[in-house]
Amino acid sequence: MISDQMSDALNDQMNAELYSAYLYLSMAAYFASINLPGFANWMRVQRLEELTHAMKFYDYLIDSGARVRLKQIDTPPTEWGSPLEVAETVLAHERKVTGRIHKLVDLAIEEKDHATNAFLQWFVNEQVEEEASADAMVQSIRRIGDAPGGIFMLDREMGQRVFNPMPAGIHGGVG
Ligand code: FEO
């Protein structure tokens, strides 16, 4: 059984993961609007990853005997100035998420809630990857600079990304 405070904090994080999915879906729509379907694909895949993150919190709450409480999801921005601005926003956002996950771990330690701490370690590791892939996107866009056609070559690369559902635990995938 987890504490009420932990239950609230995990429900908030589930909401934050759903917001991430919403933010990346909005970015996918932005990229579609500027004819970069590969970037749009990358964002759509990222959105699916965020949904799996949200569902991990959902399932953990239920498995812990706590209530899932869905809340309103904030409206994400819809416009950005350039692909680089989007990538920088993703990186800043993922850094913020990492901070949130670390705060949850701090709370688990404070409450001597070993089960939740163990559950959260998956997210601690995942955030290292999330920041690395966002940073890679920022670096790639910076590298091509104003090279003619560079963004379209990168777009083709971004179009290769496919969604890999979570390795099966008891609860895999987005459902
Ligand atoms: Fe759910 Fe992008 O971290």
C-alpha cells in the first residue's frame, strides 16, 4: 500500500506523461504543417512512448491498491519558430521530467517506500535515454545548419523511427 501523498504524486506524474504525449502530438502536427513528415513521424512515435509511460503509472497505482485519478491535461503550444526550436523545447521538457522523477524518488526514500523506489528506477534510467535522444536531435539540426537540403535529409532519417512496444512485463504496451 502506498501513502496518500505518494498516490497523489504518482497521479500527477501520470498526468505529466499524458501532457508529454499531448505536447509531442502537437509537435507532430507542427512538423506535418511545414512538410517535414519524418520529424512528424519521430514525434508520433515519441507520443506513443509517453503513453506507455503514463500507463506504467496507471498500472502501478492499481497494483498498489491506490486509485487512478485522471485530471485535465493542459493545452500544449501549437507553433514553433523552427525545427531547432522544437528540438530545444523537447530537450528542456525532458530535463524537467527528469527533475520530476528524481523528486518522486526523493519522496519514496523519505517514506521508506522501497517498492515505489524500485518501480521508479525504470524511469530514472529511461530519462537518461530520453535526454540523450532529444540532445541528439538538437545536435543533428545544429550540425546541418543552413546546408541546402540538409533538413530534408535529416527528415528522411527521422522518418525511419518505429515504435517498439515495451518489453513485456505484466503490463506491456499502451493499452
Ligand atoms: Fe515520459 Fe519523455 O519521458
